[in-house]
Amino acid sequence: MDIIIAGSGLAGCYTGQLLKKKGFTPMLLEEHPEIGKPVQCAGLIGRETVETSLIPFPQGVIKRQIDGARFFLKNEWFEIERTRAAHVIDRAGLDKHFSQGLDIHRKEKVLDVNANTVIEVTTTKGKYTCDVLLGCDGPFSTVRKANSFPLEAAFYPGAQYVMSHEPEDDFVELHVSPPFFFWLIPVTEETTRIGYIGPDPIHELTRFIERKEIKGEIIEKQAGAISLGNGKIATKNVALLGDAACQVKPLTGGGIFYSMKAAEIAVEHLDNLLQYEKEWKENYGREISTGLKLRKIYENLSDKNLGRVFRIFKENTDVIENIADFERHTSLIREFAKYPLLLKLAGSAMKEFFT
């Protein structure tokens, strides 16, 4: 079976390694000259992602353990403590690790796909045929567009600075600012990642750093986009994975865990990738669809109601500490659905989740 993977980011390379373990030799087509660059990721993952990976993470990729988070809204804040709940990783280093030993064609971008019985892939350097095509080519996926997958995606730009700023401790900071939030992630004793997802992210991030009087030199500027949505992600012999499939947590924008789980499912259904879509949606579809509905509510909250919701969470930090799951948010959603105010604000989204 001839397999082509469009894209050699984390989703593409992790999928490639799983296929290699099964005896396949997939060809990966990568538009950039260097694996792992440009970085378009905050690099914060839950402990479960590392512990359940079918390809071991090298120790050097994990830069720091995270013991909790502080949430801020204007002059209010609260803290959630969860010892070693998450890891800060070197995302470029992880991509490079997963790329080792794979057949990767660098500086070769997929331009078009003609998916019949035999799939024809046109690139900037030529044409290839294959039996199975896996689109791991990011939020603006050519594979998705060429195959006219009925998947409606909303795109959110983001920016991140790596700064020579000494973190106070092993806690992440999240400053609420719809449509997402600003973040400060401690990386080493001398460096911090500071980022934002939303309109005009570089401008907003610069203003945030000035407003908070965050001191330090900018070591590296990073920018990208995330795609949020839901819909069809496979035909019998073509499938989307990772950002191309909008396999991103709607409330936080994280996608590493979902990308890896999608890869693990897809490689088991190469003879009929429709089964991959079915299994993916059975396992994660409801969480994504509920997250998308809650995101819509969050983005449309008035300042007054946003403050009221924030205070409910602030008054129930013990519940969050006991129940919250870094990779799965439904357990916490179920618990807070007991609060009349949240039910009133959520309306039909919460009703659909529980029926």
C-alpha cells in the first residue's frame, strides 16, 4: 500500500512513525525547509499526552513541569494547584524527534489532489500517486480544500514571544480576554513564553506586555493560526488529521493530544478511513461540538456576565482542582452545569450536552 502524508508537523510525523511500526514506508511532503519550524504552538501539554504516547518522548524535549495555573480577569484572580499536571515542551524538538527515519521531501508543497480509485497528488516538484492520502497539512489544508470536505472552520490568528523573563514559579498565567486569553508559560529559569490568540495578535500582545510592565528582551517571535470547527474528515482513502481536521480543543486552542489520538485511530483503518472518522467522532466528537457551543457563548458574554462566571469559578477552586482534566473538559462542564447562572447563560448548548 502506497501512503502519502501531506505535512510533517507533529500530526504528520507521529502518524508516519506509527505507520513505520506497522511495516509501511509513507512519503511525507513538507513545504518548509526545516522540520519543526516555524513554531506555531505554545508547547504546553497534559501529563497524559506524554504517558500515553505510543512513541516515547525524549527527556530533553520536556523543559519544565507545571504545578498549576493562575487565572486573571481585570483586578480579580484565582489559583488552581495541580502538581505536575502539565509539561512545557520544546515543540520544534519534538517534531524533529518524531521525524527521525522518515522519508520526508522538504520544500515540496502539495498544490492539488485528484482523489479517484488511485489518488494523484500534485506538488511544487511533480506528481505522485498513492492508495491512501493523509492530510496533516495544517489549518489551511490543501487536502481539505481539494477534496471539498464539508468542514466549516473558523480561523483564529495567534502570536507568541519567547522572552528573557524570569518566571516566578512553575505556574502558568492565563489572562482572560475573549475570544481567547493571554498566557505566560514558564520555560526555563530565564525564559517565558508570552502569547495571545485573537484579532491583531501581535499588536495586542505588545500592548499586553507594556500594560503589565513585563520586563525582558524578545528572543524569538512566533505566529500562526488555529482552526476550530466540526464536520467530515474522511473518505474511504483520504483523511484529515490534526489542525487540518480542526482537531483542536475549542476552549483552549490546544491540539497536540487530539492530533496524536487521531493518528493512533487512523493507522488502524487504512483499508477504509471512514471507520477512522466514525471512531474519532465516537470518542471525541461530542466534546468538540460542546466546546464549540460553549466557545460561542464565551465570545458573546457581556463584561458583566463574564465577571459573574469568573467569580463562580473563583469561589469553587476546590472543585476545579479535584475534577479538572487537562485534556478533557467535559467532566468540569458537567459539574458546573449545576449552577443556575451558568445554565442560564449556556442555554441550549448545555441542554443538548445532557440529552
